[in-house]
Amino acid sequence: MQTSYDMTIVGAGTVGMACAIALAQRGLRVLLLEHKPAPVQADFDRRLAHRDARVYALNRASIELFESIGVWQMLSRQADYTRMQVWARDGCGELNFGDGKMMLGSMVEPSVIDYALWCRGQMQDLADYLTVCYEARLCADGMAIDEIADGVVLRFHHGGQQRCVRTSLLLGADGRGSMVRQTVGIGIETLDYHQTAICCAIHTDKAHTQTARQVMLPTGTLALLPIADLHDDDNGRWQSVVWTLPQAVAQDYLADYRHEPDSLRLRLEQASGFELGRILAVESVASFALSAQVASRYHQGRIGLIGDAAHGVHPLAGQGLNLGLLDVIKLLECLDAHKNRYDNTLHPRLLHDYERAAKGHNALMMHSFSLINFAFASGIADLNGFSHLRSEVMNAIGKNRTIMQFFERRASGQ
């Protein structure tokens, strides 16, 4: 292992791996550290043989990033969508995006993306630039990260030994509980929605027709998202469900499901208004608590944060991963701009410019999701006057092409 790198990234999730590949493609010497064991082909074979209940709703900006680093071409399956439909069950007004012809985005299972990124990271053209260390953990004695005048000294455990490397810049891509963020003392603000999301895969009477659907319910949002066909006879009739509910309600539904599995199927049919006909099967039921968080800053000196280490949003509209990949896009844009402006592109000013480019957009999206969630799933949402006003506003927005185009641009990552 080398002892000096241009960029070190902690966290080999989707955002960290994509960033590492993109930087290595640009000729930077990149070290990528991941605390999990190294994946093996047999593990991916098992994962890919089954459909994931959850999907990532990749927008056009994320797809273009994956195309540029040679990952999109390696995906084994995806479900493109050409329409997006949003409506409220308890009022008028409906928002319809897309014309049914042009791709708005694509639903891709996590296992499919993980495998493509893993394969791309091992290709020969990156061999001299990208080093990936699995089962690597930052030292926990407060001495893991030490910023010096012209770089960062990083100490971590790997292969039964303590190792020490120097890097010009360090990026934390290690998730919401980021150890990088905690070690350097960057604070976070959090918002607990007091909601739980139930997710599962459902087999429906009707096909998804390349449409992503989201029903706004008094209890929260219900998303019905296309899943790529796993078998020849699937015929576009599998959907990924993300159902946002108050915590107590979600726990009751999950408890009922454990005792009577058919109960969740019936509730989903009712909640969706039979939009896709009867639900024939429910698979892979899971749940997770919902919250939002944002780091007080995206960088401190030569140490930066990207993805969930910097921000986490409500799953409304499925923009969480897109915002993380947009961080990568903004960082790359700043890097390219610095090449034409400065002799030393790996200066702390790079992370300063990245923060300016990314943080405002991410904050706007986070607060927008929180506001929409509040408008449909809070105490005030139950008031008759407010419900009527909300419906009228939604109806007016749906008829205003300028506003709809603005929302489409934001959703696409522009």
C-alpha cells in the first residue's frame, strides 16, 4: 500500500464508490476505505437472483454521472419511467410529469447498482489510481485524523495492523452516523418526523406502465414505484412500496402483518384506491424510522463530507441518493474548474467551493420535502379549510406549465 494519496474517501457505499471511480478516472490517486468485508461474486449472484423490495429512483443527472464513469452500461436491469403521477386521496388536484415518451429517470435495485460499481472499480484502467481497502476501521483514540499544513494524516486498522497514510484531501462518505464528521467535530441538526416507512415489493393486477406513482394520504405518502422484471412473465407488474405512516400506526400494521400476513395486502389495496388493481402478493416487508439531518458545514479545512454524511432527507420523492450523487457532480465540477484556475487543484478552497455549490440546493430540497410532508401528514392537515386550500393550490400548480417545468428540472437534478 502507498503511504501518500491525492484523495482518501471513507465509506464505499454508492456515493463513496461512485466518487472514487470518478476521481480515479481523472488520474487522481484515490484510497477508498470501507469497514465491511470485501464482497465476493457468490454473494452478488445470490442477491441478484432475487428482486429487492426497495429501489433507487435515479434522476437524469445521476444517470449521466453513472454513464460518464462507465457504470450505467454495466447495470443488469432497471425500470425506466416516463411518467410521474402525484395525487391526494382526500382532495382534488393532481400533478402529472412526463409525456410517456421521454425517460424521466429509472428505478434501480440497490443490489444491481452495488454490483455494477464493484465490477467497475476492479477494471484495469483504474488499477494504478484506485486502491480499495475493506475491513478498514478508523482508529478510535481521537488520533484517526490529523490535519497538517499540506494534507491530512489518517490512521486506521487494516489487516490486523495499524496503518498511517497521508492524503491531500479527505472525504467522509460514511453515512448518517459518519465517524469522519464526528471525529473532526462538525455538528448536525436533526428533525425527527415521528414517522416510520413500511417498504415491500408487491405483485399487482395491472402493469406499472412505466409510471412512478405517489398517493398523498392523511397519514403520509404511499409510493408505488416500478421494479424491473426479474422473470420473463413478470410483465411489469411488480412495484416497490414505500408507505410513510405515524410511528404507532406503522407498528400496529406490522404487528397485524406478523399475525395475519394478508392484512397488509388488504390495507395497501385500500390505501392506493386499487390504482393498480388487486395486489396478488407481498414480499420482503421491512421498516425504518424517518428523520432528516444536515451537517452544520460540508467541510473543515481539508476534510469534506458528501452524501448521507452531510445530509439526510425524507424519502418523499425518492431524492436521497440523487442528492448524494449530486454532491459528487458538484465536487467534480469544482475540481474541473480549479484545474483551469489554480496550480494546486487539491487545495482546501476546492472543498469550500464544493460546499457553496451543493449546500444551498440540498437545504432547499430538504426543507421542501419537510414542508410537503407537513402539509399532508400533520395536525394542521386535518383542518377542513386547510385541506381545501391545499387541494386548490395543488390543482393550480398542476395546470401551470412554468411551475411544473421548474419542479421537473429540480427533480432531474438541474
